[in-house]
Amino acid sequence: MTDQEQFEHLKKEIKNLNGKIFISFVHPGLYGPLRNLNFILENPDPVELNKYLKEGWHRIVEDIWKETLMATQPMVMPWEMTLTAEKTPKVFKTIKDAETHIRHLLKTGISMTQDPFYYRLGIH
């Protein structure tokens, strides 16, 4: 799929979901979506979101790596996963607010010393 086709698909998905999109941080090789490290973005600018998904996420991923020791990347996930998530994903108007939330979860949630497999359980 070309970059333009991916962008058109993203715009279509946002429109189909009435201005919402579900994003999760994913370990692409083995574990899939990390447990509870997700959010719903409301009324995103498709151009800005596309830019973020391609290259704007490096700092948050470094923070996730420091806490989980897993390389991740943000991905748009099927909306149905919001219905089966362990915790209802929080809704944010900006990516910055969503990233602040993810950092808060990492700092106040289960640490690697408490349960080294917590984020690897595959529960999104």
C-alpha cells in the first residue's frame, strides 16, 4: 500500500468512526498490543495524525521502552478492540494529552519488578 493509500484509508476510518480512532502501542514482532497502553483520539486532524504515526512517536516509545523493555510503535487498531479491552480506553482530544496519560500509566501502574510480564499478556 502506498503512503497516499494509507493516508486515504486513515481519513476514511476517522470518518466511519464519527471522528474517533483507536490507537494502541504495539510490540509488532511477538506480543502485539501492550496491555492498557492505548487511547481513543477524538476528532484528530488526519494530516497531523498520519505524520505522528509515521515519525512523531519516538519520545513516547523511549519512555515505554524504559518501563517495559519492549520496542513498540503506535498503531491504529480495529474499533472492535475498544469493546474487548481490559479497561475502557480513555478519550483524548490531543496526542500530547494521550501521551501524558500513557506516561502516567507507566509511572503509577505495575512495574517490571512487580510483574515483568504484565504488559506482555496480550490483553489490550
